[in-house]
Amino acid sequence: MTRADRTIVAPDGGFVGPVKRSITIAGHQTSISLEPLFWQALEQEAVRRALPLSALVAQIDALRIVERDPPNLASALRTWLLVQWCDKDASGSH
């Protein structure tokens, strides 16, 4: 590992805190706070899957609520996105 490999930098645009959005899931409005990078990643996944953003979030929510100890929705969304990213990275499709 070279010294350059150990140097980290801030993301483009810097570090930005959560942004709250309202989404309709299963017929009811809910507010979700996520950092802009996670909103962008969710939007990209929705486009890639040809789904409205609310439909993708609803599917992730449905998976979340059947867990033995369900996390909050924002945590579930972040976790799901990270797994998607890691799966793409492992398959080389990044």
C-alpha cells in the first residue's frame, strides 16, 4: 500500500447532513431523512429498475418490517444501498 492509498479526501461537495423528504408508502405519507448522496443513489437505483422512487422505497420497507428487530427506514435504505454498491463492486459493474 502506497502513501497515496492511505490518503483520504472529502467527497465532492463536502460532507452534507441529512435532507428530509416526504414519500408515500402503502398509501400513507412518511418523512425520511437521508444525506443527498443516498437520495441520489436511491434515485439511480429506481431508474435502473424502472420503478418510481416511492415504489423502490416501499419494497425496501416491506423487506425491513419483516425483520426480527427492524431498523428504522432510513437505516434500512442506507444498508440496502451499501449492499447494492458492494455487490456491483464485487461483480465489476461499477
